[in-house]
Amino acid sequence: MDTRRALAAEFVGSLILFATVVGSGVMAERLAGGNVAVALIGNTGATGAVLFVLITLLGPISGAHFNPAVTVMLGARRDWLPYLAAQLLGGVLGVLIVHAMFDMPLIELGTKLRTGTGQWIGEFVATFGLLFTIMVGSRQRPEAVPALVALWIVAGYWFTSSTSFANPAITIARALTDSFAGIRPGDAPGFILAQFTGAWAGVRVSNWLAPPPAAR
């Protein structure tokens, strides 16, 4: 794997993914006339669609993680810090681009309350399922992973109490927008802890249920 291209792919992919999550939230909220369910449908559809596109296109270049929990827990790279930096920097730039597109203040902080045991459990479940989907999917149906991951996140938007952030970098980026997808900065650490815990559990269960070929 070409490290420079892989880092660039993680940067660009995170930028596009995070911009889609936040931008579709802004657009959906403006068009939904106060109907939160309709806004969430718009936000969900755009996120699932762009995930499928990005994983299909960038998976062969970098693995298409766009997510520190995935990069760290899969253990695919020992030099993971540059990848985490690329994911976070690309994602934050994506949020700033959304703010510019929609004539919002470039720099702002989220004010949406997202905390409490139920929300943390939701993030644990969302990230557990994401790692489970990636690992078991890559071993059973590798060609289906883009669709499987996109579908998991689409489902997670609707069945988890937290609407399935499932990504520490996007949690930080969403703390920098006071929009439909935002989160209060003070609520982000609880989400991030739950995400890494869920990711760890997802790896352990996946390795037991569907061990890699060498371990069978």
C-alpha cells in the first residue's frame, strides 16, 4: 500500500463523508419544515449513499476506514497516528466547507444535547455493529462490504438512541457545528469512550464467530 496515497484517500474520504453527514442534515432540516423524522430520512439516505460510494472507490487505496475506531481496532497499521490525523483534519475541513456552502458561521460549537446512559449504550451498539459488519463481512462476503457497511449505518440511524455516530473523528467534527447533526463538545467524550468500547467488543465477538482463515 502506498502510504501517501492511503493517507490522501483517508483525508479526502473523511472530508466527503463528514461533509455529507453535516450538509445533508442542514439541507434536510431546512426543507423538512420542522418535521424531525423527515429531516432524519434525508440525512440517513445521503449518508448511506455516500458511504457505499466512498468504500467502493477508496477501499482498494486505503481500506476506506474514515474512522479512528476502525483503524485502531483492526490493527491493520502500526503507524496509525498519521491516519487518525488525516481522518480528523479531512473531516473538520468538510464541516467548514458545509458551513461556507450554507452561509453559516465558519466556526461554531454544537449545542445539541446528546448525553446519558441510553445515548452511550446506543453508541456502543452502533460501533460494535460497525466493526462486526466490517470484520465478518470481509471474511464471508468481501465484495459486499461497501453495501453492508452503508446498510448498517442506515439502520443504525433509526434503531439506536444516538442515531449511530459510531466514529470518534466524526463526533469531534460534529461538535464543531451547531446544526442538525451537531453535538455539544462536552458530550463528545462519553460518545467516544462508548465507541471505542463497542469497537473492541465487536472485534472480539467477530474473531470468535468468524475467525480469520489462519486461525481456523
